[in-house]
Amino acid sequence: MERKPEISWSDFEKIDMRSGTVVSVSDFPKAMNPSYILEVDFGELGILKSAAQITKRYSKEELIGKQIIAVVNFPRKQIANFFSECLVLGVYGENRAVTILSPSLEVGNGFQVG
């Protein structure tokens, strides 16, 4: 797998990655690929919604209360009839199954990644 083009430090500084806690999960039947709709509490930033293709590795029940890392400063993206407000980060594994990035220890909601 090839690396993507090099970016500058100032490019990286524009990305706002934050910790959050999943507070609700529902099915997203209108998505083209199996997905959930997540509501994530980012503390002072509030609760943001995201569509996530994470159904291969996670049940809805095990996601509630899970801390995640997400990009919170992308523009809203329409997916079918839904507007995603943040991008939950994960690692693609075999068969494109996504493993969510999460802090190894509990941190506050809305804390910045750096």
C-alpha cells in the first residue's frame, strides 16, 4: 500500500480530532453499506451524529458508552436521508471490517487529539 502525499504541519493542525462517548446507536437501513447512526457526546461541543460502517465488528449494545475519536470540523455530509456531522475514525482490517479508534484510558468528552 502506497503512502498518501506528504502534507504540511499547518495542514494537520486544521484537523480537529476529539474524544467523545457514544450515547445512542440505531440502524441505518437507507445506507448503501451496512451502517449505524451514532450520537456522540463531545462535551462542550454537544452531541453530534455520524453514520458509521462498523456493523461487522460491533453490536449496537456494545457501542453504548464506548469512547471514540472523531473529526468534528468537516462540513456536514449527506448520506441518503441523513446528515453526518462528524467522522468517527477507525482502522480498516480484513474484509474492510472497521476497528474504531478509541483512547486506551478514559478521557473527557471533547478533549482534543494532538
